[in-house]
Amino acid sequence: MAAPVPPGAPRPGANARQQSPHPNFNPNFQTNPNSLADNMQNMNLNRPHSMPNSGPRPSPFGQPPPFPQSSVTAGFPVASPPMSRPGPPPGMVGRPAVIPAGPLQSTLPANVPPGRPVGLPVSHPPPFGSRPPPASLSSSTGGAVLPSSAFPSSGVSSAAAAPPPPGTRPSSFVSSSPLIGGPAGPMSSARAGPSSNGPPAVGAGALPGAPQFPPPAIVSQPPVGPPPSMMSARAPAQAPTMRSVLGSSAASSPQTPPLPSASSPFPAMTQARPPPPGSPYGPQTWSMQPQQGTQPSHIPGSTHAQPPRMFGMPQQALPNQAMTNIPPALGQPGAPMSGSSKIDPNQIPRPIPNATPIVYETRHGNSANPPPPATSDYIVRDTGNCSPRYMRCTINQIPCTGDLLTTSAMQLALLVQPMSLPHPSEDPIQVVDFGESGPVRCSRCKGYINPFMKFIDQGRKFICNLCGFTDDTPRDYHCNLGPDGRRRDADERPELCRGTVEFVASKEYMVRDPMPAVYFFLIDVSMNAVQTGATAAACSAINQVISDLPEGTRTQVGIATFDSTIHFYNLKRALQQPLMLIVPDIQDVYTPLETDVIVQLSECRQHLELLLENIPTMFQTSTTAESCFGAAIKAAFLAMKSTGGKLLVFQSVLPSVGIGALSSREAEGRTNISASEKEAHKLLQPADKILKTMAIEFAEYQVCVDVFVTTQTYVDIASISVIPRTTGGQVYYYYPFSAVSDPAKLYNDLRWNITRPQGFEAVMRVRCSQGIQVQDYSGNFCKRIPTDVDLAGIDCDKCILVTLKHDDKLQDGSECGFQCALLYTTVYGQRRIRVTNLSLPCTNMLSNLFRSADLDTQFTCFLKQAAIEIPTCPLLQVRDHVTNLCINILLSYRKFCATVSSTGQLILPEALKLLPLYTLALIKSRGLRNDGRIDDRSFWFNYVSSLSTPLAIPLVYPRMFAIHNVDTKDGDESVLPPTIPLSSEHVCDDGIYLLENGEDALIYFGSSVDSSILQQLFGFTSVDDVPTQFVMQQFSNPLSKNFNDVVNVIRQQRCSYLRFALCKKGDPSGMAFVSCMVEDKNANGPSYVEFLVHIHRQIQMKMS
Amino acid sequence: MSEMANTDPEGIDAVRMTWNVWPRTKVEASACVIPLAVSIAPIRSHPDIPTLPYAPLRCKSCFSALNAFARVDFTAKIWICPFCYQRNHFPPHYAMISETNLPCELYPQYTTVQYSLQANPDPNNPSNVPQLPPVFVFVLDTCMIEEELGFVKSAMKQALGLLPEHALVGFVSFGTQAHVHELGFSDISKVYVFRGNKEISKEQVLEQLGLGSAGRRPTAGYPKGLQNGHSNTGVNRFLLPASDCEYTLNSLLDELQTDQWPVQPGNRASRCTGVALSVATGLLGACMPGTGARIIALVGGPCTEGPGTIVSKDLSEPVRSHKDLDKDAAPYFKKAVRFYDSLAKQLVSQGHVLDLFASALDQVGVAEMKVAVERTGGLVVLAESFGHSVFKGSFRRMFKDGEQSLGLCFNGLLEINCSKDIKIQGVIGPCTSLEKKGPNVSDTVIGEGSTSAWKMCGLDKSTCLTVLFDISSTERSNAPGTANSQLYLQFLTSYQDPEGKRMLRVTTLTRQWVDSAVSTEELVHGFDQEAAAVVMARVTSLKMEMEDVFDATRWLDRNLIRVCSKFGEYRKDDASSFTLNPCFSLFPQFMFNLRRSQFVQVFNNSPDETAYFRMLLNRENITNAAVMIQPSLISYSFNSLPQPALLDVASISADRILLLDAYFSIVIFHGMTIAQWRNMGYQSQPEHQAFSHLLQAPHIDAQMIIQERFPVPRLVVCDQHGSQARFLLAKLNPSATYNNSIDMTAGSDIIFTDDVSLQIFFEHLQKLAVQS
């Protein structure tokens, strides 16, 4: 929620100040992840070479750091304050940026607002917000008021008003102050803000709008104030607490009082945590929103052109109503609906993207600095902990006991993305070569040397931070300690001062010579594939991508096609033309040649190109409808078995013959309805174990399989996907395949697949300090022994969820270390060990946990766990489970961390204020809906299994932009127009909207779009002319140019070319778009407001 | 009986019989020792055989064809079958028959006639009759050194040029895996790869090549005729007329590499001969039934992969020897034989032939493959290298047209009818029993038995079969005996000739019954020693293969003694009184040489060679087979015309050149003096032209033999005391050995052996024959 928390006051000023400084902080969210940039340049995805480590990519975007003053910042200010408080401790310190914070600081405790990011509203509020500040939504909507700090956040608008209260903030949150009629009013206003998430947003709107609000806001704030105490405590950190009270005003009123009380409790806690580093971010995020909305008000002077984003606008009117009505609604359990209607949807918490990147130091003042939201744009300075891109924890403080964790109802898990793409401005990972002896390791747990190993006894011994064992320092690694107890050479040795380093692997890490880079392409040439153009698209994509393969003699390629038989090609140069070798026995396959099927690229380039040109015509007249996918990959595997490598399969129809043949289960399921209802989820399980067995064998021989499904029918992705999942690959899904629009994406996907940073024959293990142990890993890999995961291939996009459990108590105040070691071979044949370290403080305080919760990571963890359940449980159960996870966390917070006694308010921890929204979105996502095609759902949960945190959020809660007016934005920093909440209220009939989730992009045409806009953007003049297939084109007009810029920026951010679909109202395509409006009530679930009411009621029930 | 004297002992019928007069009872027959056997070359061409453009009349009861021995009632228009005495009416088109107007088959001299049969004669346009093109599928081993592969490629290219244009050609190459080349695919060279280590059924081959029922399913609704046409188009992807695919095949051969799968040091190449052959067989299985087709296997080494494996890949394990086989220490042998046996069954059911050209220094598994080659009537050639004249000459010969043509025919079917009381025990030779039971089928089986009909998938004009008969044990011979003093045998052979025409040849024989209990004289005069020797050799070989514990030498000796006891004239226990009728006089010597031959003394040869020798022994005519047993020796000298010489070491002389024809090899042996003269170059001096002629004469004769013969024999030219001279010495009677050569004359030679000489053999024989 919006709680932008920054403790209020500073905002204005802060904003201003911060802005400049902050810039770093805020990232505009992804304005551009460099990576993206690299990748996507214009249609093309990245640049190839990124080496694994290579840090430097040319990032087009320079923006990041500099953003300073963008209007946005203004909004932040608010945030900043919060930041400042908590912030300081963490990373902030380092940053100069902080400075701005300064002012805040003053307010805040010591934390110096390290400025980090504080100011910046990070787009996603929550993340940062480790802070606890619960945001209370005022009744339904949230009236989220922020606790003190919250305020600000809360409505930004309110914030505006709030400022004054800042002082109050501390107490907190107000937000809710429901009651207060008056307050309510304010609340409402606040709420408004909140709703949008916005409190901030609201605020913004509000502000401008009217003085009216201000007062209310103010009012509210005061109440808030108290809570703030809690908040403050936390707030300091972030302040984002928002509490939104679901309950309408009524609720709110009661709440207020409670809040304060609550706050009190917290305060203690909060105080304890002054440093909650995390917080800074949190606030920022929110602040961002506010910024936009709020800023104007706040910073009048500041630029905000956009203030009124979606959020703000409507508010005014609503607020009032909401306030009044809400209370009743809340009060009456029976009538949530009515209540809901009263809630101002614009005030509910929503993610707010930030525009500029922030600089983030991983440790500050010898303690871990909570990371910015995964979805934000940030630049990491590795000061001991790893970059959060590589590894981040669901909670940035580790509960000392399992009981405490259980009480919080949160997940404790790491999301590890060991090859993650760094920001172009970040330092590359340093490579350390220990020579033949290999890296220094703990002799007991085999943990690698890292900055948290403590050297003692003049450096002669060191204590392992993972297992506690005292080892002798190897003689040639000895160094004396300085007065601070650190080794004197600590700062010169990357392994002693960086969270992430890469060791050169010595002989003992190799069971064989590092494997060559082998790429084997396998193309479906069955009748359907050829006739739909899929074969031609695949061949052309491969042909174009050949030049992107790594240079050198270590690169080998092979190619095969298949229909009802498998066709290999002998690419040996001596032959006048390639020789086609057919393997007809598809029940028991084999490779037709030992040597010449896979050849050095340099030796066969011409043959390969010729062949790829010929393949589509060669099979033009084929009448073979059958496809032996299973047999083909097995055969290709056999050809690659001696080396391992990447197997890229282009599959277009249901594998119908040969090993692992599949049946059209989906159709069978439809005809047998009674069974299908009950056992529907069985269709999401692999049909049999054959492919699984094969996959395990592939993994064992280091063959990583990616499958590009270019189909127009059911292909049983549930079964097929087992192969890529187990081998560290992934499924790409083009349904329904279009020869017009899909080849470009296919090419770009393939190119990125091959050129992105990646490694082969990898093994990964995560080690934890004593007291915590790894419970399980989940992601795309093969696990043969419990402690390690085998990755035939690992690349920058793959993320692994590592769930943790306690096996002992941790010491409060101590740190808990995590170390992820990834042994892999680079595409150039070097064997490396990438070691990623994270050390987090341990705490006994529940409130600390809430304050330091990492929303994006928590939610990603939910998402992945839900994805795991989908194939094994009935849908209803999965949805209930997800909802309950959300409810339990909020319940725990409500029960133990909030003092509110009234049941009228829904109180949300600031850090997790978006959890209900995301949960709702998840319930309505493609994977959890029952109206989806089986393959779509299979693809969805498979896609999720390896999905990284920054992409997980948009997958369930996509971004939507208006593009009919992209030419109207002012020439400020951000290419991207403001995002729009996913609610049909925000979709106008005369607008054109772009909605993207990182993979797909929908362009929606309202029914009365101006024909000249259509003409400019798409080249046709009537909505009736909207074609079914779409190819991006740039016309020579600013609108079109801007639109293209927007799309390219998104592509860069997502490392994905995006699959476009055109949707128009009243059409099935329009339904697809409508189903993405997750905040609307539809067949798949309640509206956002209703959902909040539902949650609130559930919590109330459990409380009583 | 010198073969020189009688150039055509077989006559128009191409038949030789061990006994030309048959004893009347089973007891008497077994007392004769030498079995009743007929050796027949079923389609040997003879200028006197008439070809009739119509189908023969068949007896409605025993189904024998009308022949010269039938009694004809011209007025009643009835003929009486000589075999079963069934009275048959002549059909309307024989209405013109009279004593002066006989159809050809009733002429007494035409005991053999040929009928030209056309399945669907088109009266309007006889030339338009669809001809079945012959099909040739080459199966080429690629596990060999480049040089050998080069030889075999060029041989193949040559062969392609010699094939008739309409002949269909297919190509399979193999090494670790078997590659079926799709010749009809023009975009790119396309090859179906079959793994080498997995047995594969015909159905699987068809399905995997896209020729199976699955592939044809879409046309299931079509009428039969079309469906046939469709399956044909499928096959035509792989089998193309020679004229269409010669270019493709040539360029394919140009690019063909030796097998690319790595061979570990110390290992044999991995070679899946078995799979390659079953794939080729399966491919042909998609041809229309009845199409004549042959698989020509060019094999350069032992099968080490998959079914048909004869030896492991480990080079430290030698290929099985006769000793291993004896001791049952050849772990792969039985399994491989079983595999080839099933392959043979499949080929026979399809009517297709397997030819084997094996060229290697070591064995390649002919012993195991023998069953498939022999049952299908395939050709077999064993050489040391694809560059050797034995291979090159034979291979070229196979495709030659005209005079030199082997006359390769397809899809032969042999049926035998015989008089009552005669039982057929079986056939030794290149054919397969069709298990057609009948009253004339004996319970005792020798060779391919239990039948009165045999399939000969491949046969040529020199193909020869040995049919073994027995006399019914029922003692009713008296009554019918008086009625019939003649016995009748009829051989009906139908086949597809090289032009694709369907032919039927009918040979009807009659011989006399005698009551040998009364007198053996008639019997003695009806004895054919040469034929008897060859039949004994064939039976011995068969027994050696079939019976686990069989002492061939002992068995031959005992039979020879029994023959001599029965037919010799002597006083009991007086060896010196022993004399033998001239009709038997050569027989003991044949037996002596047979005992020493490669057929009995197998331990001097590899199992492959033995199998090779035996296959040829079984399919060659009596004359040639006799040469295998007892080589002919001709001596050339200044003093006389070339003349036959005794097969004895005593024939060696310093001033002679000897020409030994041992069938498989031909040795030109220069006496010491001759060799010296030649080395000094006298032959090139004009004044010594005579010497030059003398040197050339044996070469000219050798060439004549070589040209006639298939497979081409190995020519060895050697000098006395040279190392190659062993090829001659091994065949000579060791009358002079280091044991007894006290009075050696200059220029003569001795043989270093402990083998007994013919003289000693005779002495012992006489002694034993007269024992009571």
C-alpha cells in the first residue's frame, strides 16, 4: 500500500531534496535494465556475447543513476523520510545520494537516511518496505493510512497534508482512523490514495483537487501518527506502512484508536529496528507513486506533469462516499459488497513503478542492507553481500526460531538466480584464481571462503560462518589482521570483500575436460509444421542465429529434422552436399553417425546455411502427419551424449509416434466429462514416466533441452515440458502459431537463448549457517542427491527457489549466512565456481520480520509453490491455499503486530501491502483459472517454475499503458507512459492500451478510437480493420515513433520480444484482454475491493 | 571314364545317375552301398531341347506332365500316365493328334522339353506382355581400408554399367549401421539408417522405410490393382531402373566413405552384416511377390555387430576354427546360423536370392551364411581381396551378357514325379524343401527332404541338384514288377528366365528295374563311378555337417570296402586274387582322393573355406565336382603333346610343365629346368620359339578353364621347389616321400608327408575287401 511512508514530514522538502539525490534510488523500475537493453535492441535481443560475468554491457540506458530530479522524485520525498530513518543503517550510508535524506534524517533516528534510495519511490512500494508499517486500508479501500510515515504514503495526497503530521507519524498510522468521521474523510482521501495504492496516488490527486482533502488527510494523519510509532519504528525504515482499513470508515474509526495502541507495541519493535535498512526502499517505492500523483501537490513547483495518474483522478468524489459508507460496510460482515462499492478503488494499494535507477549497496556499516524491490531499477555496489539479483531472501532478517517463523506465517526461502544479468553500470564479478590448489574452503562443510569467514589468531585460523568450524589458514593464504580484526588484505581480495566472486576451478572440480559448446537443432518437419510455416520460421531463425554462436573451435553444431522418422545430416565438409541420414526406428533410436553429425561450426557453416535454406522446400510435399518428438530428442541426445550441450527443439504438433508418444488427452478429457471434472488436474501431469526417465538421463549427460512449441493445436505441454524442466531448459510457446507475426519473436527468443550469459554442466549447492538448512530446491534442474542440483544448462534467466527450515535456534543479533556455489563451464570452456554470499541479521522480533519482508520475493515464492501444486491438486484447493497464505500472514500481523482492537480495519504490513492485490491477481491468472486451455495452463506453471522474481510480478500483475496518447508526454526521462491499474474503469472506449506481462503483449482497441490515431499507429483507420495478426511497424509520425520506443524499452526490460495480440471489444480477443483486468470482478474471482473485504472478514473471523 | 573322352556324358537331360539300372528291393538297394541318386542340372541349355509355346498337359491324378513315355490311344484321344496309370483325355486343342502328327513332347528323343509360359498372354500384342524386371540390391560393406573400398567401388560401377537398363537397382551400405539409400530422392542424398545391433523383422523394415501397411493405410479403399501400384511407387523410392539411377549411384559411390564409426585399437571394425542383409531382404519384401530379385552382398570382414555376429570385436579372440566348432567352443556360431536360417526362410518365401562375395584375408562368416546362400540358390565367391582376380573376374562375369552369361534365372520351382515304389529322400544342392508331402516321399530324409517340390530362388544353367532315392520297403515288387520293367522319373522345373519370361522344363527319365538278387552284372554295368564318387562326397559332406560325431574317413573306408566286397572278384581271404570290374576300377582312387580332399580333411582349412568348397561341390555338375575331388593333371613337354598325367608326385619332372586343375585353383608348375630356361630368357629369343610356345601352352589352357568357370579359380604359377609349389604337391599322391625316396631320380620330387600313398591304400583295401 501506498504507504509511502516516509514519515511524513519531510516529504515535501524531502522530496525536493531527495529528488536530486535519490535519483539513484528510484529506479524507474525497469526502465531499462541494461540487460534488456542489450538484448533487445530493436527487435534483436541481446548482444550475444555477454559472458557470464561480463559486467559491462553497453547499457543503453544511461539513465539509471542520474535520474535525480525527475518529477517523480518529488513524490518520493515522502518516502525518503522513511528511508532516511531506517535507511541509514543499511546501505545508505555509503551513498551520497543520501544526502537529501539528511533532512529526513534529522527526523529519523539515526538511520541516516542513507539516502539510499529512500527518496525514490520505488515503483513497488512493498519491496522496500521491509518496513513493517502496516498500512491500513481504511475500510475496503484502503484507506490506507499510513502510520505516521504512512501517511505520507498513504495518500500521498494525504501525505501532502500529512506533512505536518509527520510528527505524528510516529505514532502512526492513522490511516485508518476510521472513525474519525473526519478522519474518515481524510482517510478517505487517504484511502483514495491508498486505494490507488495508493494512498500516494490518491494523495496526489487529492491534493490538487482540493483542499478538502488535505484536511482530512491531515486528520487522518494524526491518528496515523500514533501508529506510526510503530511505524516510526519501522517507518524509519520505510514507513510505508499503510494500513488500509478495509472496513469502511466505520471500521476506520475504531481502528484509529487501536492503531495507536498497536503502534505502541510496535514502536518498541520498530525502535529496535531502527535500522531496518530495507525500509528505505519501501518507502521509496511508494513514494514514487505518490510522486506522480502527489508530487504535484507536494512539490508544487516540481514538475509533475502527470500527477493525476489514474489513481488520483477519481478519488475526489469517491472519497467522501467511501468514508461515509464504508464504515457500515465493514461493520456488517454481511454486506461486504455494498461496502466494497463504497470503497474507492482508486485508493487501494497498487504497485507504482519508479523511473530512475537507484544505487544500492549490499551492506552498510557492517550490516546487511535490505535490497530494493526486485522489480525496480537499481544499481548494485557489492560491499559484502551479493547483489540481490543473484540471491534474495523472502525476509531480510532471519527469525531466530522456527516457531517465530511459523507465527509469522511467512515463507522463508531464497530465490537464487546465480547467472542473473547485472546492470550495465555494475562492476563485473571478479574472478579469483587460486591456482592448482583451488579456492580456500572450510574443511568441514566445504563452504567457500567468503567475507564472513572470521579470521582469528593473527589470521592463522578462520572460523567458518556456515558451520562454525575453525580451520587453519593455508600457509600461502595467511595474512595478518588489522586493528579492526579484519585481514589487512581484505579489501584487495575480492573473495574477502565481495558478496559474489568467481573462482577458477582447479582440476579437482573436473571429471573431464570442460565440454565444448555444442548446439543441436532439431526441427519438426511433419506436414503440419511445414504447412503452417513453422518449419520455415525455425530454419530461418536458426540460419540468422548461426552468426551469433560463440566463435572458435569449441563451438559445434548439429541439426536434425523429424516427422515420423528422424533425419540427421552429415555436415562434413568433404561431402559435396549434406547427406541426410534417416533413423527410422523410432521405438528404439540411435545416432546414425558417431562423428559427423555434430561438427565444428567453422567447418560446416556453408553446408549448414544451404541446408537450412533447403529444408522447408525439401519437405514441402511431405504428407507425413506424424511426429516422433520423443524419439527425435532421444536420438539427438545420443548424438550429443559424449559431450553434452544444448538441444533446441522446434516442435509443432502433438508427438504421436515413437518413444514417448502422447495422446490427445485434452480431447479425451472433454468427451469424458464426469472424469474430467474431478481429475482435471491430472491432465496437467505428464502422461507417463517415459519422458521423465529420458530427461534424467539427458541431465546426467549434460544435455540441456529447450523446446520451442510453434503450434496451432494441443501438444500436451504438460508432458513435453518435463524434458526442459529437468535439464535446465525451458519451453517457449507460440500458440496459435502465426507465420506472419511469430517468426520475429521466434528468432529473437532463439537469439537470446543462445547469446544470453549461460553455463553448461553445472552443479549448484546452497549452504546455510548452522541453525538453518535447505529444505528443498525447486526450479528447472535435475536433483540426484538431496544437497545438490544438477543443471545441464543454466542461464541468466533461470531462477531457483530454495526453501529453508530451521534445525536449531539462531542467536539474536548474530548473522545467518547463505552461500550458493555454482560450478559450471562457460561457453568458452572455462570451468568456474561462482560463489554468492548473503549474510542477514537474525531477529527474535516478529515485527522485524514483517518490516523486513520482501514482498516481491515472498510473492514469487507463493507463485512458485502454487505452480507446483497446480498439477497435483484441484484448482479450487490451490486457490484457497493461496488465499489462505495471504490471509494467514495478514492475520499474524494483525494479531501480533498491530494493536488495533477494532475489527473495522484491515491492517496491512507496509512491506506486504500489495500482497492481497498480487494474491488476487494470482488467483485470476491463467494457471489458476479453470476456463483456460490445458496447454496454456501447463505452459503457465512451467514458465513459472524457472521464472525470476522481477518477471514473476508482471506475469500475474501485468503493466498496462495507454498508447493512444504516447505523443503527449513531455520530454522527460521516461519513455514509458504511466502505468494504469488493471481495472476496466481505467480503460476508455476511445483509447488504445498496451498490456504486457513480460512475455505477451496485448494491444486493446476501445470501440471508438479516433481513426487518425489508428492510422498513425497502425496504418488502418477503423477498429473494424483490426487484423488478427500483428507485426510492429514504425510509421513516420511521432505517435508511432513513441509507441515503438515504448515497445522497445519494454522489450529491453523484459529480455523478451513480446508476443503481440490485438484485441478489440466484443471479440474473443477482447475477452482475453478483459480477463487481464484482475481488479475487476469476473467469473474467476471478485473485484479487488471485494477481495479486500473478503480477506478482512476472514481475518476478523479468525481473530474472534 | 575320362572326361576328356566323353565331353557330354549328361546328354540332353543333363542327368547323371549313380546307378543306371535300379535294384528292385530296398534290401538289394542298400546292399549296393552307393545310394540311388540322380544328379540333374535342371535348366542346363542344350541345343536339342525344343521350346514349346504352350503349357503342358498334366495328368489329372498325379499331375505329371505328358511325356514321351506315356501310352497314347490315338483313336480314343486318351493318354495313360506312366507314373500312375491314370487315363487322361486329350483336350480339344489336341484333337489333331495322330500317330503321324505328334506334339513335340511325345517324340521319343525329346525326353526333355521346355514350355514357355506366359501368365497373361495378350493375343493382340504379344510383345507387350509385362515383363518383370530383375531386381539387384547391392549390399556393400564399408568397414575396410580405403584401397579395398576403392576396388569394390570400381567393381560396382562396372557392374552397374553392365546391368540391363530396365533392371531395378537398390543400394544398401553398412558398417556399424546399415544404410539404405533412397535413390529416388533428388534434393539431397538420403539414407535410412538402421542400427547394427538390433534384430529387425520384415514388418519393421517395411514400416520404417515407409513401405509398410501403415504407410499404405491412406489408400486402403483403393481397388487391389491400384494398391499394388501404390506399393510399387513406394518401393521405387529405393529401387530404380539402372538407366535412371546410374548417375546417382556413381556419385554416391564416389562420396561413399569407409565406416566413420571409430574402431578401438585392438578391436575389429564393427560390422553389422546380419542387419544389413535383413534390411535388404525386408526392402525386397515390398516388391511384388514373384519378382525375381537378388541381394548381392559384398562383404569385407566378419560380422561383429548384432544378429549374425560370428566373432567378438576383440581382436585377441580369433575367428572360430573347425577345432572350435568340434569342441563347441564357438560361442556365436549356432546363434548366427539360426539367424541366417530364418533369413533364408524369409528370402525363400519371397523368392529372392542372396549372393555372397566375400573378400578378406580372414574369415567373414561364410560358414554361417551358407545356409542362406545355399537355400536361396545364391552365388558365392570367396577371395582374398576385392582387388584379386578371383573377385574381379567373378563379379564381372556375373553381369556379363551373351556367351559368357551365367544365365541367372529366378524363382525356380522343381517338382519330381516318380514311379510307385520309389521314394524321394531329399535333395542336396541349392534349393529349399517346400514340404510338399506325397506318396513318393520317404521317411528317411537326406538334405532338403520330406517333399516332392523344391524352391530354387536363384538358379542358373550350371546349377545342379542331387536327388537321393530309396526303394519302397513294401515287398510287393513281384506283382507289379512283372508288369513294369521300367521305372520313370519326371523333373518339372519352372522358373523366370533372365528376360523375365516364365518357363517350364520337363525332363522325363526311364530306367530299368533289375533283380540284383539273381545277378549283379546288369547292375555293375549301370554304375557311374564318377557320379558315385561325387555323390559319396556330397553325402559325406552333408553328414559331416549334420551329424555331431561322424568319422568321415572311417565311414568312407567302410563303404569302399563294402563296395569292393560286393562287386569285386576274389577268393576269400586272398588279397592277391582281388580284381575289380572296369566299371568300378576308378572308384577306389576317387575315394582315396576324397579322403585326402578339403571336403574330408577340413582341418587344413577354415570353416569359411570348407563351407565355400562344399557349396560349390553341391551345385556343380558331376564333371566339375569330380575335379574338385580328384584334380586333373596335364603335362606339357617338348617331346609330346599335352597329355594327362598321373596325379602322382612321380609326374613331376624337371623338364615338364604341369597344369593342375583343382577346380578352385589352377596351378601351372614349371619343372626346375624349364624354370631355369625361362629365367634365362630363352623364350624371348627367336631361336627358342618352341620353348616360348611350350611356356604359353599351359597358360592358354588355363585361361580357357578360367573363362568357363564360375567362380573364377585362383591361378597359381610356380616353379619346382618354390614356395607356391605346395598348391600342387598337396594334391599329388605321395608315392615318394622322405620315407621311401631312396632311389630318387634327378628332377623328380618328394612330398614331406606321413600320409599313405595310393599304393599302400590299395594294398590295405584288397586285404580288407577279401576278408570273410
